[in-house]
Amino acid sequence: MEPPAQTSCSGNCLLHLHSAAGEAWLQRHYCPFQRHVGSDGISRFWVSIGNNEPTYLSAHEILTSHFQSQIADFERLHGQRVQNIVVLIPASSNPNRYQSQLSAVAAAAGVRIVHFIQRSVLAASAYRSLSTPGRRTVLVFELGGQFLEISLLSTEDQDQGLNIMATVSDLGCPLFNYMVAVFPSSFGNDFDAVFLHNIRTECERAKDALCLGSAIGEFKIERLGMEMRQLVDRGWLVQMNLKLLRSGIMRCLREAGVKKEAVDEVVLAGASCNIPAVRRVLLEFFQEQKFRCSIDPANLMSLSAQQYINNFSSTFNNPVAILEVLNLGLYSL
């Protein structure tokens, strides 16, 4: 096994292990913005852009504004105009539909997308193969920030690119999923986006209390004049969070039709991969010698992305920016 990057990590990280990814999941599936369908049949959302007053904008207009904002930040930082961008997308997205939508948004923002690359492929490309020439099977485990994505990649020859065999993502927050599952008996099944976001807020409040030293966190929410309370135990929550990682790994292997023994390498990406308890979950499936973590997982994506865009910039003899696409809950991937 390669020596792991040295980084300090509080045990409290286990409580919020899926918080950021859970928020992204919720926004992806339940739009947080007020929606209005105009006479032209186009859905518009009540949002504010920058310092402007809130107004109704289409999904296309909102995403175009975000593209323009990120490009402007890049241009200010580098002092050069950007005309070409590389877009980093989740491996779990629908490639054809997603790329078509993003290409249209980029064109409206005045730039051209020269390449799309999936996150797991970018992570795996940071390392040379450990195996002898021939088939290479790589599991990319990314956990950190807004991403929990587990992908299985393979190639028949080291000179070929890595192909995605299966990807598991959008697993959400286990505590949120649990609370939503126990509510129907009290509140019924009709949950709107606002109520679901309130549930998430209460989940995070309970986690924060545990992080501050409380032995038990309390979840409390009201709806239609009724109130529900639920006590949250630290140990129970930690085990539930780790169980989600195990189920994600097993599901990815099952969907790819690959046994865990057939995996040649395990690439670790994302700061949460440095948590010892997360490493122990991976060790339940894979040998330490297969771990690729000599590059700090917390920095792997940014370092690999920088190398990638440097290569593209040389090819085009012009600066190329890399964008991580924001999904604002305006449409499902």
C-alpha cells in the first residue's frame, strides 16, 4: 500500500459524513425554488442572481448566469480571456442529455465546451496502473464536499482510456432518509420541497448538537399542527453513515458484475477518505496494497484537474478553464 497522506481529521466528521452530499441530493431531486409555468409552457424559478432583486428566471437563464460568473472569476484570477472550457461532470449523469443541455448553456454564456470528463475518470487518470499490461479494473471511491460517488472503471489495454462499468451516487443522507421514512404514519405522504428542506435543517441541527458534545441530539419538526420528536444517538448515527458506504460499494460491484477480488486498484478521492473509520470500511472489501492514496485524497481532484487543463491549454494555445457543474435542482440528472 502506498503511504497515506498525513492529515488531521476530527472524529466528529463521521457525524456530518453525508451532510454536503445529502444537500446536493435533495436539491437535485426536489427543487428548492418557487416555480411558475408561464403561458409559453416554460418553467421559471423565483431566484436572485448576484445582488439583484429576486425575479422569475428559466433554468437556462440561471445556469447561464452561473457559467458567466465562474468564467469571470477565472479571467480575473488569470488576467486572460476564456473562450474554451472543460466541464467536469458526475459519472452518474446521463451523458448525452446532460452534455447537450450544458453545451447550449455554455454557448449562451459566450464560451465553447471542448471536452467533458467524468469525475471518476479524472481521479483514476492521476495514477499509473499497478497491474501488468492488460485489463485494468479500478474502483474510484470519492467522498468529500458535495460528492459521494463510487465508480468501477476498466480498460482492456493500458493505452486505452478507462471506461465506466457502473456508478453509484446520489445516496443522500441516511438520517434524512430515515426521518422521511418514519413520517408518513404521522403526517401522511404528501411532502413538498419546503417541508423536505425543513427536515434536512433539523437533521443538521441534531448533528451539530452531537458535535458540540451532547450525548443525545434531538430532532423536532412540526406540520399541520402536529409535532414529531426523535432522539438521535451518536453511535447509532455513525454506524448508519458507515453502513451507507458499505451498501454503495456492494451495489457498485453488483451492478458491474465484478467480484471484489477482481478489483486491481482503489483510488481514493475527497477529504473524507482520510478519516480512519472510512478507510476501515474500505479494508472490509479490499486489500491495503490496492489503495491509491499517495496523493492526498483531499487534493487529488484539484491537482488532476489542473494537469488536465494545462494539457488542453497547450493544445489550444489559449487558456482553458475547468468548471464543476452546479445542479440547482432545476432538473434531474
